[in-house]
Amino acid sequence: MVGLTLGALVLGGCQSADGRALPDASASPSPAPDGTGTPTADGELTYVAMGDSYTAAPLFPLVSGEQIDDCLRSQENYPSLVAQRLGIEVTDVSCSGASTVSIFSEQSFTSGARPPQLDALSDEVDLVTLGIGANDFRFFSKMMFTCLKLAERDPEGAPCRDRNRTDAGRDRLERKLGEIRKRVTRVVRAIGNQAPSARILLIGYPQLLPDEGTCTAKLPLALGDYDYVRGLNLDLAAAVAQGGVKAGAEYVDLVAASQGHDICSEQPWVAGIRGDPRRAMGLHPYPAEQRAVADLVVGLVEGA
């Protein structure tokens, strides 16, 4: 299953050590950023986009002859669309496989290393968009790709839920959400320290599974794991939101925005496991999702 292998690499395999501890950005916390997003002297916003593959939007849509770098960053992802709509330039350092560790440390690839995303910031930055957290502790990979693999052996049961349940009745993946929440808080505080005048918009993750029902052709989870994976997806989005808002970010709620656009829907915002070579990598955003995120960001910026 080529799509499964490549997708797992993008979401979880590029960061060499996403489970290690982050630098303590909250040890000497500064006040939360004022969020005014004041333009520079020439009246133009200085915009930096940070995040993982749900910001980079790997491989969609490829322009003939377009160069593909290690980050697999699309030239038509939502940061690019926001910049086009606002008539400004964007410094986009989002990268497939990034975790919160990648904000502070180099992200390693076979061809070399990408500098910490935090390096793109300065006190001249007015606007920052950030989408991060799903790759920490390989959460997304374990939630989706491991569960999909386990489904091959027990398609009628709930093998992923059963595997992650401890003897004490707790869930191994859910136990990581508290730490992900803390890490997102540290990241937002660090951004505020590095770019004290910036307005920080934290972009959440969309709802991937429907509220009820299945679509095993697009997403061949075990039937009993649909509820389990849906819960993990929503709990991850909530943890990211709580961590970012605590540190002063404005949260852009994609769970709410993506209602009716889950993978199983007639108008999905995220591709199923096989993806579409013309529009999206497996389990990654379609152009429609990136356009919707751009609409939300532009609406907030212009509304301010």
C-alpha cells in the first residue's frame, strides 16, 4: 500500500526525535503577545507561516516542472493563498513531518537539515499562523496508520482500541494528549517571545471521520475502531486548542468548519488512504480544505 507508506513517512517519519523534551520556553515567560498585528512602516503585514503537513499540504496540486523539496510544501497551500488574497508576501517554513520539536530544533532529512522554524521570526513580524501537534509522539501516525494496519488482521473488531488499552483501563494514546497540550503552550509562548507584536492564529485540525457510519473503501479501519479513532481525532484538536489559547493564541476551529466534509462525505476536505495524485496525498488536505482555511484566516485579518 504505497499511499499508506508514504503518508506515514510524511506525518511521522521526517522528524528524528519528536518524542524528546522541548526546551523550556515557559521558564521565564513574557506577557502574551498583544495580538494587534500592527503593520510595518510601509503598511504591509509581515507574515510567517509555521506548521506540519496540514499546513505544507504536500504535493497538491503540482505544477508541471515544480521543484519538490524535503518538506513537500505546496505552492498553493493556505499560507500562499492568504498571502495572495492580502497582497503580501509570506515566509512559509511549514514542513511535512514537523512536530513541536521542529519549532525549536533542526528537522533532519537524508539530504540535510531544516533550521528550527522559530528562526524565521523577529520583532518585525505582524502575523503568524501555526498548525502543529499531531506529529508529537507520532500521535497521528499511531492514530491512523497503526490502526489501519491492525485492521487488516481484525476488520470486524476494534484491534487498535484494544491494543492501546492498558491493564489499568487507560488508553496509551490519550495519555499523550496532556503533554501535547503543554508543548503547544510552550510553542506559542516562544513565538510570542520571538515576535512580540505578532498576532498568532493557531490553526486546528479538521474532523476526519463522520459522526456516525463508515467508509471502508476510503478509510479501511476496523469497524469497531471508527468511534475510537474519531474520539482521538477530536481529543487531539481539543488539546491543541487548549494549549494554544492558554498561551494567548487565537484558535481557528477546523472541527467546526469541517462539519459535513469528513473523509467519508460527498465533499471531503481530506483525502482517503489512497489519496489523489492530482489533488492530495493520502490522509492529507484537498485544495478545498486549504481554500477554506485561507478564507477563515483572511476573514480574521481583514475583520481586525
